[in-house]
Amino acid sequence: MPRSVTIIGPVPPPRGGVSLHVMRLRDLLRQCGHPVLILGWSGYPPGSLVDKILGALRQYCNLAWSLTTTSDPVIHLHYATLGSLIAVIPWVMGRRARWVLTLHSVRLLEDLDAAPGAVRSLVLRALHRFSLIICVRREIETAIQALNLKGPQTLLMPAFLPPSQAERDIALLPVDLQEAMGQRRRDNVVQVLCAAYYLGAGYGKDDLYGVELLAADLAHIAPLDGRSICLQVMVSNRPVGAAAEAAARLQDLVDGNPDLTLELRVDCPLVPALTLADVFVRPSREDGDSVAVREALAVGCSVLASDVVVRPDTVAVFPLDDVDRRRVVLREALGGAEASGPQAVDDSPYRAFAAALVGHPSHPEDSTS
């Protein structure tokens, strides 16, 4: 039986793993017959400080109005920093619905540990009201279970939802990029694709997504084999400020190397570019269950990733902190990169996931006992 679902979470632009997941989740639920309303809620609007403040206020007012006036029996919070969860606590505590929470990292739990006692108590009371908490990695599920919450069940479900055939269409890429990638393929240039939500530092890590590390490694490797390599970096957010400085450092690493070129693209769709690349590299210094890695596997692109988290079985993994070994693995991956072709997708696990998310229709208010 169909159940209407409200999803609270970020939507593109910018394109990122969570925002694309929200859009694919909407499509999956609709394919399963459930009406879906998305309330855009990122907490980080682009622009100046004034723009950020005004944008956040607009988002919150729209969120508050919609949560107060809609009557959907299922509400799914899909962006859970501590602040964003606190922002919806009045409705979590007072609105009769099946509340579902998806956690893409342990960030909320780490922030909760550091929060004042009163804040921690309030948030834990709110978490008890959820019916289901979806964790995209085992470590997150373990951390949630350690809280001994009495209300919610937990469900381990990787963040990946498969891209549709429409998402794979290379016509979605800018025309000049389509032509450039096609020409590089004809010229036997090795096309290395890397994706980052932003450039530079984050979460207490320098070069969070490892893009500068990858560029330095490729600058070392390219002359050894005498092959032309193009590092194509897809960035969700336009580099400004410190991120612009990181972009300049990235270009400096490539300049002067005749065997290595850099192409930096902002807010471009990743999936169609993956269909044209030779290898996708994920050198992140910290990571979740990377949606981009699974997207690359789904379209048949070879994948190499850092060892900071457990990766899917078919991913080649390199030790992030061992530079010599890392470069050996990278060089081998570039030499043996071979597209396997798109993988057939069994959608039954995703339909089962959708059913678990919406819950049993005979219990529309099972989170407010």
C-alpha cells in the first residue's frame, strides 16, 4: 500500500554524494508507488556570509511551514549534523509520523559526545522517537547501538542507489568536455577521474579528498612510463578562498610535466564522465561508503581507492600513508585499467529497502508511542 513520504535533505546544486542519493531515493520510492515530497535542507547555502544566513533562514522557514502543514505518515531526515537535527526536534517530538533517520557518517555522534549535557539529553530524547535509523557503514551502526536507544531499529544499508540509464547519458556533459574526453580516448591518453565535494582541508585533514596527493603521485609516475595522463577532477563546489588556493597548488603540481595535464570541472555530472574514463581514483583521507566509488563500479569503470575505510571487494586499494607502495599500486592500476562494462543491477534489495523505510501501513504512527 502506498505511503506518502517527506524527505528532508540536500538537493543539487551542488552535486554531492548525499544530494544525489536523496534524488535517487525519491525516484526509487516513486517507482515503488510511494508519493514523495523533498524539503531541501543543506544548512550550507552558497555565496557570501549574508547569502548563507538568508539562504539558511529561507530553507528553515520552508521546512517549518511544510512540516507543520503536511500530513505525510513517513518523514525521513537525510542530513544529520547535530545542528540540523536540533532544528527539527520540535516536530520530531510533537509530530505524529514514522520518523526515519539516515546517517552517512559518525559526525553527528562525535558532535553529540562533545555537546553540553542538556543538549545531549535533548537529542537523545529525540532519537528515541525515531522508528528507524539507517546507517551506511557498520561503524555507524555500532556507534548507534552503543547509545542503547529503546525506540528505533537500525538498518545497515550502503548509501549507494544505482544511477539510472538517463544519468549515464554523455549528452549531460558540457559539449566541450564530451569532445575533449572523446579525443583523449582516440589519442590513447590515460584518463584518470577523481571527484571531490570541495578542494583543500576539511574535517581536520589537509587535502581532505586527497586530490593534491593524487596529482603529486601522477606527476611522479607519468614520466616513468612515457604515457600521457590526464587528471580530470570533478568538484561539486566552485573553489573560492582557501579552496581556490588548493586549486592553484593542484595546477602547480601538474605544470611543467609534459606527460600530465589537469582538467578541473565544477558541478558537472560525474556518472556520464565515468563512462568515458579509464580509471576512477578515490584517494580520500577520510571517507564514508563512497557513493562515487559504487557509481564507478556500476558503469564498469576501474576503481582504485585509499584504505581509510573498507571498500567493495572489486576495488583495488592502496595504503594511504605508504607513498612508495601507493605509487606502485597506482602505476599498476593505470597500466591494467580496463573497462568491464556496466554491471547488471538487481533492484530487489533496493525495493526491499524502500519497503523497510516506509514501514508497515497498519502502523503509521509507530514512532510516537
